[in-house]
Amino acid sequence: MRMQCHIVPWMNKSTPITTNLPFESWTEVFGCERLTGALLDRLTHRVHIIEANGQSYRLRESKQRLRGKQKGSDKQTDQLPDNETTDSE
């Protein structure tokens, strides 16, 4: 896999990058520790990193939709458990 990214003009604009993976897991995605290190070095140079931890609002809304659809139905196979949380979104 080849990835090419050019950001022009340099340092004049914001480029948001979002992911649900911690930096430690990026090597699994790119497959090469050296490439991942170089990529992260360039991406994290002079940046603001914002971490949003907590329960996903998408997961919460999905649970509510499933509960609404299953009222009056005996099927419980697609319902997510109440104690399921995600730290990765």
C-alpha cells in the first residue's frame, strides 16, 4: 500500500486528522515501525492533540434506536448490552 499526502501551503492551514486508534496501534495499520515513526513525527510536529474519551454518543443513540424498534417484539438478538462502553470512539 502506498500513501501519499501533500499539504500545501505548509503551516498556514489546519488539517484535522481523526482516529479511534492510539498512536501505539498505528504500526499495525502501516505495517512498518520505521514508516509509522516517520509519519507520526511529521504529523505531531507543532500540533494540538485533543483526546476525547468517554462513552460514544453514536453507541448511545444506536442503543436507543434498537430499544425503540424492539418494543413489542420478542427478538433480543440485535440489542446491545447496557454495560457495553467504548473508549476508542
